[in-house]
Amino acid sequence: MHENSELGLSKEGSLETTLVLTEAQHSIASQDLPTVSLGTDLSKTDSKEIGGLKMDSKAETCASLGEKEQTDSVNTCTVKNIEGQLSFDAEPNLPLYKLVPLMFGLCAGMLLSSMDAVSKCMFVMIEVLRFLPTLLLCCKYLNILLNYSSFNQLDKIGWINVVYGMTTASFIPLYGAFSNVFGKKMSLMMAIIVYEIGQIITGAASGSNAVIQMIIGRAIAGVGNGGIITLLFVVVTDIVPKRDVPKYQGIINAIWGISAIVGPVLSGVFVDQSSWRQSLLCRWNMYLGTFVAAVALTCVFFFYTIEELKDRDLQKLKLIDWPGLVGLVGSLICLLTAIDAAGSGTFGWNSSTAISLLVVGGFLLLSFIAIEAKMAKNPMIPLTLFKNRTAATVLISEFFFGVTFYPTYVYAPLYLQVIFRFTGLQSGFHFLPFLLGLVIAAVLAGLLMSFIGRTREVSWFATSILIAGAGAMSTLDENSSDAQRIGCMILIGVACGLCICSLLLNAQNCVKDESLPTMTALANFAQQTGGAVGVSIASSVYMHSLMSGLSKIHGLEVPALILVSNIETVWTLPASIQEQAIGAWAYSFKMIYYVGLASAVISWFSSLFIKHYHIPQK
């Protein structure tokens, strides 16, 4: 039977102590535990012998609670069992009248970020960008002239999405540093404002320089998005007891999933409208984000009153690791540009451009590591975190999960459109099983982990299902039935939902509270970077496999490049040749999921090294 008690502050400032013991300490539970005061002894040592038990203490945190009145939150220090060691953890909680509107604001923030599932499908990015690598390749060799009204700068269109992913991934670690220097509240509000500025610039794009304006806007929006998707989950750990964190993070993940469900359907609606209606609807979507941003900012400003930092001035900007930021962002831009452009066929892997980008990117990456290890006083990514086995293995799992997840999200709708000749709206509806599975699994995973207090086993199960889902997707071809497609998409969707929720919780549980913002940022950074690399690899595999398959078709009079650039041409071919061409397309999609299957296996294997960290009751 468990013995429970808390460290709570009385009105006189005294501190009463009790312990949360697991069955492993049952034999010690009967001991009488003395009352403890936080004084100089605890503040000078990292551990204390109490009742025969050795406990790590966050004395400075607990002592600070006695120095000032906490009017907006109830603060306790709970003794948490972590692999046989007991440690104090501050557990702030907002009163209900503040928690509800703040959670509403956090959900609005996630809605703002996930509205990209709709907005990135606007203008030429609805169907054109699904075939962008192919279109760029065709234009390079055939000089095909396509008319996209004012958006006819085809050589630049691809960067509208590329720069968004680059800046999102690159600036995620920076927000971990910002939150440590300026506080989570200010950093989150700043991220929302930056994101919305970028979206407004993108939505206002017009004229001959529209594509350039959209690229700039998307780059700025990506900078803000990197902070939103990171700090939302950090704030949740601040406002609810740790046992409830999975549930509340599951709610935020569900908001993303709902937007992802609406996104493909609305994208299909946009596709089926005339060009002027597409433009009107997409611009309306851009400006709608302004209202959502205002709601999120209002809720965060007025109701997020748990803040550990009071003194904020411009002098603190000196504490930011600017050399590290330059090295990290520069290396990611060079490396991701090389991978994306070489993978899509814009230039070859052995070209001077690709080699130069890879060399410069590698040099900057090594420079970044050296700066973090030797020079930075406040490193963006403390390398000491990687001495924690769980932290290192979770980040590896997150990276390879991203390699599996994002290509699935990008190419599954394309598979439906190409192989089965679905319209944009039809492909959106047929993609719903994947998204519904993701949303439901993310919510249920949060509830389950809150109930059982364990995260490691859920990650093991999630990555195992991810292998099964990726393997199932690799069996789909041109002859797959509706039932087979639905079953495969539900399976991979459930796996992705479980992984999104459980891997992040493992990352957060394996570090101390002061490292939570940094570790959360790193987990999101690993997943986003894995996604960018995965989509680039998938694009390269898809193109090479497809071109190779089409070139082997005997009697095909239409050049392969023409077929790839316009799928509708396939349906004008003789039946026997048409069947072979569709088979080549189906095989190219299989190759994408083989890549996802391999990365899922690596993600699962890495997750096996995660240690158990129990989620405390309070």
C-alpha cells in the first residue's frame, strides 16, 4: 500500500514533507518521516537523507516559493520516483477560471499553426506543388511554359514551402533559449505575432513579384511557427499537474489533427473552384488567422500568470547564443537545400552546386557543435543533455519517426489522385481514415499515459504499430480495394498519433524542470528535421523510380517527362500501355513507403533504450 504526502507551504512559511512511494519502497513506508525545513543545508547539497531515503532536491526552487506569495497558482513539491531515485518537482497549477480560457488560447495557437494545412494548399500549392519536383524537371529540359496568372515564376514556386520548413526547423532550438531568458509567456506571444506577420505578408502577395513576396512571408511565418509548436507543449507542463500533462497535450494534438482533417477537404474544394474563387478563399483563410491569433494572444496575456521571470530588458539579448544560431540555421539551410533540390532533380547530387552546399553545410554544422561545446555560455543545445541515454534515444526516435510520418502525409493523397483518378475533394475524403486515426489515437494515448503513469511502454507499442502501418502502406497498389486502403490508413494514422504524443512525453519526463523548454524544443526540432529530410528522400526515390519504370514501357510514344508532368495524358493512352504506366506510378509509391518502413524500424529500435520515468500523481 502506498504512503502519500506532499511538501506544502503553511501560512507561517514552514514546510511539511511526505513521500510518494512505489511498491519498491514498501518496506520503508512504515518509517516515521520527520518534518523538514528548507534551509542552508538543503540549498548547499544536491541530496538529503530523510528517513533512510536519499532524495535529490530542488532546494532553490522550493525555497523561492517561501520567499514570495503565490497568488495565481498552488505550488507543491512532489517527491517523484524515477528509477529508484526520489526528487522534488515543483507542480504549479492554475485555478480553473484561468486554466480553461488559457487552454482555449493554447488550442487557438495550435489552430493558428495547423491552419497551414489549409493555407499551404492555396494558389498554385493546391495541386501544382504536389507535382512540383516533376514540373521543375520538365521545365528545365522542355521549357514548358505554364500560365499561373501572376504566379508564373515557376523556378521560385517550390521555395514557398521549402523556406517554411527550413525556418520552422531552424528556429525551434532558439525558442528554447528565448524561454529561458525572457520567459515562456513573452516568447510564445512573440512567436504568434511573428507567425501572423508572415501569414499576412503571404496573403497580401500580388503583382509580378508575388512569388518573391510569398517566399518572404512564408519564411517569416516559419520562424514564428517554430516557437508555437514548441512552446505550447512547454506551457502545458507549467499549468497542470504532471500526471495530467499527457491529457492536455493530447487535446492540443487533437486540434492539430482536426485542422489536418479539414485541410485536405477544403483543399479539394479549392481545387474544384475557378481560379478567382481559389484566390478569394485562400486569401480569406490567410486573414482569418489574424482573428485566431488575436484570440490566442488575449488568452495567453491575461490568463497565463505563472511566470518565473520578472526582469526583462534588452541586455538579456546578450545571453542568447547568437554564434550558435548562425551556425545552426546556416547549416540547416545549406543541407536541406542540397537534399531538397538534388532529390527533386533541380540539380544532380554530383553537381558543383550540391557538393558546395553539402560541404558548407557540414562545415557550419561542425562549427555549431564546437561553439556549443567550448564557447557558448548559454548554449542553444546543451550537449550535456546527450549524456542522458533516454534524451539521446528519444531524439533519434523522433527524427526517424518524422522520416516516416511526413512523406506519408504528403504522398498518400497524391497516391489516391494519381492511381484512382480522384478529384481533390475525393482524395481529401479518402484520406480521412488516416487523419481520424491520428487524432483519436493522440487523445487516447494522452488519457492512457495519465491513467497508468507510464510512457516508455506506450512508445514501444507506438513504434511497433508504426512498423506495421508502414509495411501495410507498402502493400498498396493500383488493385487495392477501398477496404484495404482504409485499413492501412487507419493503422498508420493510429501509429502516428501514438508516436506524436508518447515520444514527446518521454522527452519531457527524462529531464529536470529547468531543461523542459530546451528538451521540448529539441524533440520538435528532431521531428521537423526528420520530416524535411524524409520528404526530400521520398521525392528523389519517387522521381527516379517513376522515370525508370516509364522508360521501360515498350510502345510508349509519349515521352515520359510529358506523362509525369500531366497525369491526365495517361488516360488517353491505349489500355495495355495505360495499365503499365499506372503500374509504374504505383510501384514508385511503394518505394516511398519502403523508405518509411526502414526508418520506422530504426525509430522502434532506438525507443527500446528509453528508461522508465514514472509520471507523478500530482
